[in-house]
Amino acid sequence: MFVDHSDAALQDRLHDQAKADALRLRSEAVDDFWRGADAVWQRSLRSGQALAERSAARLRSSLARRARSRSAEASAPQPSKRLGV
């Protein structure tokens, strides 16, 4: 069987080119994956930070209301107790 060397050389070049393309595409895909994963992680951190800040603000507000309520109770006149009645 006769093998045309020009076809074999072309086949080798195409094979090498396909390997190079596959490596480049894989590298791009990995970069895209980690860029996307990093974006998700950053959003998660911001969301968690915002949730913690809202919780802290609600806690401060609740503590302030409680302190005002207690100070109002302490400053309110107490009913006098009459002895012997």
C-alpha cells in the first residue's frame, strides 16, 4: 500500500494544531470557570456582609428601644403605698 507522505505530514500538522487548540481552549475554560466562581464568591461575601449589617442595625435599634423603655419606667412616678389602710 502506498502512503502519500504529503497527506501524512498534513495529518500530523492538523493533529498538532488540534492539540494546541485543545490546550488553549481548556486553559480559557478553566480561567472562565474560576472567574465565575470568584464572582459568585464575592457576591456571597457581599450578601453575607449586608445581612450581618442589617442584623446589627436591628439589634442596636432593639437595644435602644429597650433602654428607652426601661428609663421611662424608672422615671415614671411610683404609686404611693399607704400604711395602715
